[in-house]
Amino acid sequence: MVLETLNPMHYITSLVPDTMPVATVPILILMCFLFLIWNHEETSSIPGPGYCMGIGPLISHGRFLWMGVGNACNYYNKTYGEFVRVWISGEETFIISK
């Protein structure tokens, strides 16, 4: 017991589990905050599917591949109106129709 108390590694190993959760909470909060800032996009005044961390463009492009250009344009025009912002091949594309 005396040798354990004199061993400096005993103090270091007993200290690490106590300070680890206290140090990780601010780091996780900071990482979440930076992730939100990084993924923040200005909201567009043009209607269309949302960006949602890159999922919106994937769904939009998939719909054009699956339905074809004509049917997909008709779908977006019925859903969002005459002027719609969508993504085709990762590029923002505007559909204007009446």
C-alpha cells in the first residue's frame, strides 16, 4: 500500500478518468458548433428542395435520372411552382416553365 502511494503513475492513472469527461464535453460542443457553421447555407428566395447537407442534390439528381427530364420538371413545377431551383449533376439548375 505504501509503494502504491509513492508510485507517481498511480496519481496519473487516477487523474485521467476524472478529467477526461470534463475535457471532452467542451470539445464536442465546439465540434458540433463548427459543423453547424460549416454546413450553414444562406436560404434562397427561390423555391425548391432543400440542401440538407448534400442529400437534397442527391435526391434531385436521382429523380431526374429515374423519371426523366420532362416528368421530373412537371413534378417540381407542381410541387414548388413555375420557377424552381434543383440540382443536376451537383450543379444548381433553375427550371422556368408555365
